[in-house]
Amino acid sequence: MEKQYVAFYHHLATERKLIMADTYIKYNDHSINSAFKDHYIVPDYQREYVWNDTQVEQLLFDLLDAYNTDSKKAYFLGTIVTYDEGSRFELIDGQQRLTTFFILLCAIKHIYKNKNEQTSVIDSLIYSPVMNENGDTVNQYHLQLQYEDAGNCLELIEKGGQRPKDITQSGILLFNAFDNITDFLNDKFPEISDLKKFVVFLLNRTSFIRIETYDITDALKIFETINQRGKGLDSMDLLKNMVFRQVDRSKFKELNMKWKYITSALEKIDEKPLRFLRYFIMANYDTSANKDGIVREDQIYSWLSTNNDQCRYIEEPFKFVQKMKENVDIYVKCRQPDNNSNGNIHMKNIPMLAGKSYKLHLMLMLAASNMDDEALERFKGVIESVVYYTVIDISLFKE
């Protein structure tokens, strides 16, 4: 573990030089016990909770394995990136893990209560008294989710409330995580005495690095630098971060509404955001520098980061996102045409000819979006014909 820390601090020192010379950052080693003495918020422009059962269980089994191997040895959990607002930390990176740990604390609290165990230490990590604007003392959670999809799910989970009937996908995942964690702890630690020993390890031996910055732009830059060099997040998340860095904080909500429109539209048609992003790039910009003009999923971020001269997301971030929004509307209409007029019958025929997974024609439709109505209608028929000859009668091409 000591070698791991030395290597990681060296990595951070290197990254710090790469980020920018005048960025003021600091990084501290925290246990869960020390980290949850502070307050965190996940702002409304951030990605909602997306961890499923597999990711939650992987974290739990990793913790259990570390505990069973050596309960006195520190277990490193990685990093979180924060923007220090003064009274609380805004989470820029690491919210999936920190949210899961918060839910883990809530699950431990409920098990302790059912076993008539003292919960005061766990309670102190979940919330603490603060004075509100009226001067009244209220309990404030140490983690608050401000994005719309979260609702009051964390509060309901902490208080033992029922899962609401009208709940978002993110809310479902939050409650699923709580149920999953509770079942795991009950299964692995049927005796409360064994669970209590595991909790000591969890609170005091788990460790992660909290990177703190006092400028939101610096925090977003650090987020990008860390994630683009490892597995990190996908290109859609990195692009969002890259675009948000170009606008004033006061414009985040407005920009996020447009971004949420794009991701929600793709989610409704069960489309992979990265496929849309690839087609958007190849349909609207010159990608001839890539082999055969194709941008693969693992090339998206590098292409975007080196082609601002085409995209102009730095100079005109709102215009760039608006262009994505207009393209996603076209994409959805071509994937799910609502009638047979304007050549839409051809769009309906293509999945029947080539299968529902066939989507290459959508890139052509994005590229043709500036055609007049009559030309576009004829173009849809041409695309259907090409698909027919390619898929049904490939022998014609061989001749």
C-alpha cells in the first residue's frame, strides 16, 4: 500500500504540472470517517446516479476481500475531485462512489437500529446540525443530490421510507443500491459483532484522495485530465465537461437543460449516446484524417479535443450544443418516424430489410439535414434502395 501511495502522489504531482501552472489545488488522504465529517453536494448539472447492481456488488466484494485479507491494512479507493465552496464541497468527480458509500452508511444504521445497537457515530457521518437562514437548527445531510432525478430519495432511504411509486430511473438505482447493500451485509455478517468489526475497518481503514480546488474551472480541468488518461468516463461525459468549462457558472443550468434534452431523447429510444456522437461527428465535420474517415468510439474524445477549429465548442459552446440538439431531433425522427409521409416509409422499411440493429443510414440522414424537403424525401428512397441492394441482393455488387 505504501508503494501505491507513493506512485499515486507522484502521478498527482505530474498531473498538477500538466493541468496549469497557476491552478491552486491541494489533495488530502481521507478515510470514510474523516471525509464524511464534511458536507458535499452533487450539483444539478452533474450526471445522475447510474450505478447498477453489478457495480455496487463489485465495490462491496472488493471491500470484503480487503477486510478478510488484512483488516488492519489501509485499502485505497481512488480519488474524488471537489470544488471548495467554503461551507461544503461540490463533487466534480467521484459522486457515484461517494453516493454509494453514503447509502452504505444508511444501510449500516438501519441494521444497527434493528439490532438495538448505538447509531450515534454513524448518524454523525450521515448528517449534522446546522443553522438555517431563519436561525433554526436543523439536521443537514452530509451528501445532497441536487439534480432533478434524485428527488428526495436519499432522505427516504435514510429515514426508512418506502420507495415512491412515481420514481425516476436514478431514484430506482438509489433504492436498489440500498436494498442490495442491506442484503449483502445481512448475508455476510449474520452476527452483529462481526458486522461491527467490519464497520471499524470500513470507517477507518478505507482511504481515498480528495482533490480540492477553489475555482470551478480548475476543478473541471482536473476532472478532464484524470479521466482522459485512464478508463475514466466515456467520451460523452468528457465532452460535457469540456463544454461546461467554456461557460460562466451562472450559465450552467441553461446549458444543462439542453444537454439533458439530448441525453433524455437518446434514452427514450434506447440509443447509445456514443453511437449518436460518432455519427454526429462524421456527418457534420471533416474526419478524413482518420483512416477511411471513420471515428471509432475510443477515438471520439481525442478527435474532439484536437478539432475545436471545426466544432468551435470553446468559442461558441451554446451553439455547438444547439447543433447537437438539432441533430438528435433528426436522429430520433429517423429512428422512429411517426407517419409515412415525406419519405418516412423508407425509414420504416430499412429496419425490416436490415434488422433493428442496423443504423448506418442515420449518419447519412444527419449529413443530409440541410436538404430541402423534396430532395430529402427522394434521398430517403435512395438510402432504402442502397440498403436493399447491400443487404438483400449483395450479389449485384459482386457482378
